[in-house]
Amino acid sequence: MRKTKIVSTLGPATDSFQAIEQLIQTGVNVFRLNFSHATYEYHRTLITKIRKASAKIGKEVAILQDVSGPKIRICHLKKPMELEVGDIITLSKETIDETTKTITISYPEIIDTLQIGDQIFFSDGTIRAKVIDKNATETKCEITVAQTLNSRKGVNFPDSHFKIDAITPKDKQDLEFGAKNDIDLVALSFVHNENDINIAKSILEANGANPLIFAKIETDDAVANIEQILEAADGIMVARGDLGVELGLQKVPSIQKKIIKAAAKRAKPSIVATQMLTSMIDSPYPTRAEISDIANAVLDGCDAVMLSDETTIGKYPNAAVQTLHNTIMEIEKDYPYFKEHQNNPVADPISAAVITLAQAIEPDALIAFSRSGKSAMSLAALRPKQKILVKSQNIKVLRKLQVIWGIDAILLSQEGDHANQAIKEFLIKALDLGMIALEKKYIMTIGFPFNFQHPANDIKLLDEGTMRYLLDHN
């Protein structure tokens, strides 16, 4: 079983029912919907297709809503703008005139903060310019790195320091839409501190939703405030595109490692995103550097890796997912299992005891009865060698767990009044699905008294004799 999960972004290349079905079969655990683009109707249609494909295949997947935040973008261009080094472009507060290379941006007030000599990066830094002149309404910039500029591409200002609220009015509407459409996970863009997380939580809770909230780490503020962000968020995403533009590409690998390590200490999941397999947008094969990048993210201990353009506009979306799957499977043969058990002194004591037992008796799998998913996530955070089978009655919990490292969840419709009845039902279902075998042994965590709302506090060892007894009685 592959332990590191795969997140795939849907777009024009993969928005058909057949494409979604194929991606699930190839190994996608989570589908990302990018709310920087498309309409609510488009996203609603994707949600319906995902749920139907999941039901048809019999494999639950999670849906991640990625809200755009205060992403600064080029406003609409009628056609791509061809640029060369030395060209002069104008950022205007008021007008667009493509014939004179005059453009505007989604937050025109930022133009007031620019100074002569400031750098401006377009399209994740593939186009670069510096400010050479400005007046009350316009700023002139000289192109220093050239490429074709397209509509709606991102803009970064690495030399400027200005604050924009992380939760925009559009984000609020998007979060309300996600809450009403049963989204499982939410990614918040351009988070500065824990207050941004709390605002998003209040919006979601007011609309009756409780998804896992991932803070996207893509600014220097977020890196500096990582501890308080992790305190408030349910997980983090290392958003390497804007992070690299803002802080410099050379800093991204070490920042990635530090963020994943900080998340692991708090038993919070982490996702590594952006340019995992960029070459596969146009090529059926990856580069060796990309395979090494994936390997490093897996060995760093992230819960999931994410594809963006590779599966939204790429020519080989399914091949990209297959490449991720194959690479992860190979790297996990040499994964340093149990590493967080040795490095995490504040781990949940029940989970720590289970992991100690697992190292001693080497069961085939760990089994967690988990109402909220927290007991299962606590086990996964310690990175055991064994797969983690999770029993839940709640489909929403089941879906959230699809992003968590090492977890394979199973939905049970009934629980029974007693622990033995619930365990028997689990054994019947898990045997039927081929998730367990009678001749194997397992370690199980469960709550006692049973059906009482509290974390798991009881550890059981299941061998063949115990399982046969439970199956024949109750």
C-alpha cells in the first residue's frame, strides 16, 4: 500500500467523468478545485462527477477547495503579449492598452507602494521587470527576463512590503459555496498568521461546515509565523511557487524540510505542492531532477504531494499520476519508518504505546476505531511501517482521512452497542474487502467505555484465535 497520498488538480484536461474515474483508479486520493479560476457552476459539476466516480469505483476520495486569497494577477488581455528583454511595459491604475504594452493588475493600489529599482515578477518569475519611472497613475518597468505574458498570470513584488487581507470578499463567498457543497478540505492562500485561519473557520462554522483547513505557506510572514499558524490550522501546504518567488528558489528546499518537520511535531498533515512534474505537461516522461524532487518530499515526511498544471492543462495527466505513484512506491521501500516516534516526545501516549508494540511484534496492520479521525491521525503522525486501517461511521471523517499519510479507511453503517459487536462487524467487512487476513496479527485501538465520546484509550491484540472467536460469537 502506498502511504504518501496524491492530490490532483482538475481542469480542462481532466474535467470529464471518464478522466476523473481513471485518475481515481490510477491512485488519486484527493481532487483539488482551484477557485482562482472557473465558475461556481463548473465547480459544482466537478463535485458531482467526483462523488459519482468515487461511488462507481467504490473508493472514497476527498475534495480540496483551494481559495485564491489576495493573489495579484494581470487583468484580462485580449491576446498574449509578446515581450523581449529591454521592452518597456506600463502598470496603470486605470487603463489597458495592449498596443503600448500598458496593463493593469487586480490590486491597482499596490502601484502606489512601488519605488524606482523595485523588481516585479510575472508568471511565477518566468518574466521579470524593474521599475524605472512612475507618476500618480502609472509605473513604467523595463523587462529583464522575457517570455510571452498571458491573461490572469500572477504578479509578485519581492522588494515591496504591503499587507492585503488574506481572506478577501471573494474568498468569503467561495468558502460559503464550499460549505454548502460538502467540501472536505480547504486550502487558504497567502496566510500571514493564525488570525487568517480563525476568520476562515468562523465563516465555515457559520455555514455548518467543518472541513480540515490547510494553511498555504507562500510568504515570508507565513514562514516566520509557522508555529502559531500550525496551532490554528489543521494542516499546512508548502506552496513552492509563490514561496520561491517571494523568498528565492534556493531557500525553498530547506524551508520545505523545516515546515514539514514542524507540522509532524504537532501531528498535523502536510502537502507539498507546485512543479512536481512540470515537464510532463508536454512530455510523457519526467526528468531525473523531478523524480529526485518527489523522492525528497516523500523522505521529508510529507503526507501528500500535489499536481497542478500537470493534470489541469497537461497532455499526459494520467501518466503524471502514475509516475507519482510509481516513484512514491519505490522510495517508500527505504523510508525511515517510526522516525517521528523517536523524535516526538509530546505524542499521544496511546499512539506512542501502539507504535512501541508495533516495533516489537510487527503486526500486519494497525487498526483504529476513530469517530473524529484524530486517533488515526495521531497514529499516522508517528509514521509506522504498518498500514493504518481506520473504521468510521462518518463519511465526512472517512473522506478527510484520504489526505493523511498511511491511512486506509473503511466505512461501517452500524456500530452496535458493544465493542465486541463493532469489532466483529469490522472484521467481516475488512475480510470481505481483502484488507485483513485471519492468519495475520493486528494491533487495534478503541475507546472504552464503547460509544462514549472520547479519544481511543484501549489497545487490543488480534490474532487468528481472537478473530475467529469474535466472528463466531456475539
